[in-house]
Amino acid sequence: MAADASTGDTTCHMSMSLDGFVAGPDQGRDHPLGVRGGELHTWHMPGVEVGDADRTAARWLMRPRGAYVMGRNMFGPVRGAWDEPWDGWWGPEPPYHAPVFVLTHHEHPPIELHGGTVFHFVTDGFDAAYARALDAADGAGVDIAGGASAVRQALAADVVDELILDIAPVLLGSGERIFDGSQTFGFEPVEVLHSRLTTHVRYRRKRG
């Protein structure tokens, strides 16, 4: 089995449909992952019979990181100015347990929740958010948590060392893709795991 990511790596782990979508259409309060987007994530949902491959991929997904970068759409359904209270989808103790830097065009004070998660809101773009995440992680690694736009920006900035795609046998037809606008794919597969629910492919950045 291939070795796990180095501690200080920048990682990204996304579930994807066969036709390349990481979220369905019409994301919002009623459909956080878009219409039918939840079908991409059955491999790690409670109450679903999963296999060893899925359990291994779930450990990859939940491994601790020093800091996270995410887009505003992933943080919540509020659009435009912050005109209503919102502290994320995850309840009083989100699973991150580390600083999370949220890309937004509208200023917002930090939100500190239980378990060490603090959401910081960054208005000056991906590069600034990523630099702050690297500093906060202090060598413990950064994860690009999603959604599609944040991942596209990370790939364009060429900062991702390890990319994991969980490819579900689902066709969504429309929604959000992470490779729109990409001309090259600078990764090579180092590990592939299969289950009846998903094919998990772990890629590493090509060297040289």
C-alpha cells in the first residue's frame, strides 16, 4: 500500500460523479450538496454498509490537518452580505478542530466553536487565505476542503500535493465541477481502492 501523505502536504479530498460533478445543481439550504449531490457521499454516511476500501478512504478524509481553506458556498447557504446568523452546517462542534479560512467577498468577524474550530473570513482572495492557512498550520498540513470553486483556485495555484477523488457510479447531469477551465492534470495515481459504492483514487503531484 502506498504511504500516506506527508504531514506538511496540502491535500484535497472530493467525491465526484462519473460525469465530473462534485455537487449537484441548485445548492442551498434545502440541498447543501445540490440536488442529488448526497448520492456521491453514500460511502461514508452513517447507516450504510461499507467495505474496507470505504473505511480506509474515510480515514484519509478525517485525518487531522493543521488548517483548512473552504469556499463560502461550502460554509453555508447565505449569499451576499451577511444579513442573517450562520455558523456552518456542522453544529456546535464541527469536524475540523483547527482554523478554517473561508473565502468570501464580505467581511465577517471570526466564529469560534467547540473543539478548536475557528472560522476566519478572508476577503482578499485564495492566495491570501492559503498563506494564512499555511502559517496557522505551522507545518501540520493544509486541506482544501471545498467546494468546487475553492478547489479550482487551489489547482490553478498549483498548491495541491495530494488529490483524492471518490468516484461514485452516479450521473448527475449538471452541477459544479472542479476541473472546468483546467488544461492539464499534474497528478499521477499512486493508490486505487474499490468498493461497491465508490472507486477511491489517490493521486500525488507529478515531480520533475
